[in-house]
Amino acid sequence: MATKFLAQEQLPALLEALAQGARVVTPVKSDGVVQFELWSPGTEVELDVLLAKQSPKEWVFPQCETYLRFDYTMAPPAEGAEGEAALPHETVHLRTTNEAPRQVIFGLRPCDARGFVQMDQVFGGYGGFYFDPLYNARREATTLFAVTCREPRSTCFCTAVGGCPAGQEGVDALFTEIDGGFLVEVLTAKGEAALAGVATAGGAGIAAPTGVTAGAVTGGALLDATEAQVAQAAEVKMAASAKVEPPFTLEGIRDNLHDNFADSRWHDLCMRCISCGTCTYVCPNCYCFNINDALVETKGERYRTWDNCFNPQYTEETSGHNPRAHKANRFRNRFSHKFWYYPDKYDSLLCSGCGRCIMHCPTRIDIREVLRVMGTPVAATAEGKEA
């Protein structure tokens, strides 16, 4: 795939060109908070703040989405076969909805893109399991343009879970900030197709995407990258990776979580947890949802909303029994799911090491601490305390 260079001042022109054929979503700072929002000309993209408060997963997996509308009508009585009046009967009319506009998400980080890959396995029918038409329609219509993390936070631990500040998993094109602009590495056919309409030789201007009148968008270009620019980008990536110190090792974590399932330390670690679910909502990998119906007179809709495994009613059964009625059990489930249950089913982790759960937990619970304790054999932990 191609390697290009985009001058810093040409970024708005690039986004404007992309917006001609798709909606563009970028990180934007509003009232001191960075969130992913729809981009429009004049919008300032926020790339200095490493992570938006939430990942952009809500643009593919919305917090709340209606996917079925229905209404009831009463059919008028009809005469029976022998002239007797038949009883009126109720008819249900169903209308499904599945909106999946073409979109480009620019400015997400490699850990965010990796989160999509992990959700792809859950919703994409991996291993013959569930296939979600809503998620997959939007995922197919989405192109991911990630930006390398030059200055990882102290809460980042992507290298511990197999990622890195310049990870390419799930990324369609990777932008690495260097002197004067960005080195652009086109990594997939989807990324190549999205940029095909804006890449021109010699800086003649950004060509219009398919369906847009030629010459409608001008003002910049993706140029062929020089060897010096490629080398500088490589140095940026190496320096960034060196700044992320792995806080634990993955070796043995799955087995140790299994062996420590009934360990009393789960109770000790969860004492500060208030079951708010913030860690699940800001996580780029969590995908749990609930389904509800809303009915007003004869019209209604079915919708799903994000749910979280810390919710006391999350596993409550119709009978009233709740296998995870105690907070410690729900706390254990979250970490075991990411590093034990999910790997058993999908042969990969359900964590990309972004550190948002650490940053935004109101009681400062640290997933790295939990894994260092519960991901270690009991004997090894006891020896460490004695030493």
C-alpha cells in the first residue's frame, strides 16, 4: 500500500474532501471535554489531547438505537362462511430500521481501532456465533483513520496486551505526526478507496470523490513521502513505544484467573467499587446491551441501549434469582471476561490497554493492579508479601 505525506495545513482540506462522500467524525474539544463529533468546515480537530473521554465506538455501536417500529390495528369484523359475524382481530405491523451512512472516523487512536476488531468478533459471527446486522452494516460503512500516539499517558498499557502506540490492527490508514505534517500509511483496500479521490501527484489539488463534480474541492494534496519522512515516522513510533512500560505479563493470567476464582482477594479489591459502570461505558471493547420496548397506545418501538456487568440487575433472572447478586462477583466477572472468558471463546483479549477505565473511575480502581494481584498464582503472591 502507498505511503504519503500530508502537510499540517492541508488537513482541513483533506477532511473537507472526505466529507463530500461520507460523514466525517473527529475528536473535538467542547467545554474542556474531548469527544468524537461530526466534523464540518471550520471545526478544529483536537489531536493534542491523547484520548477522547469515550472511544468512537458509539458511532458504530450507538448508546441507544431503535431498530424496530410497530403498531396495532384492529381489523373490522368479517362475515363467516355461514353468514355469521366473525370476531374482530388485531393486526401487528412491523417496520425494521437499519441506518448505516458511509463515514470516516479520523483521529482515533490505535487502541480504539483495536476495540472495533474485538467487537467485530462478537457481532460478526466469529466461530458460527451471533451475527448482528445492525453493527455490521455500520462497520462495513466505516473507514478508520488512526493517529499514532506520540506521548502516551501514564495510564496507557497497550504494549502489555499486544498493542503499541502505532498499532495497525483494524486501522485503514495510519497518520503519524512528523515535522510539518503527517506520514500517511494506507493499510487496507478500504483506506485506499477512501483516499483515492483525494490523492493527487505534484500538489495539484485534492480531487473530488466519486459523485462529486471534479474541481469542487481544492486546496491540498497527499504527496509521495520521502525516505527522510518515513525514517522520522519510524523514530516517532519507536520513541512512543519505549514510553509505555508493561505493568504486567500476560503469561499465565488466564489460568491464574481461573484458579483464583474463589479467592477472597476479589472482595478486598472491589471494596472501593461503587458499581457505577463508568469503566464499561468508556471502554472501547465492552459491548453489552439491553433491549426494551416502548409503547404508547397502539404505536411502539423496540430499542437497545448499552448495559454494563456492574449493574446489579444485569444477570437477574425472571425467577428473581441473581447469580451475581454480590458486588464482588460482578467485579470478578468484568476482569475475568476480558482476560479469561473472552479469550477462551475468541482466542484474543477483550482489552486494548487504552487506560480509560483507570482515568475515569471515580474511586481510582486500576485494572493493572487487579491483574497483577489476581493474575498471579496465590503462592507467588504470598512469597512476595513475605519478602
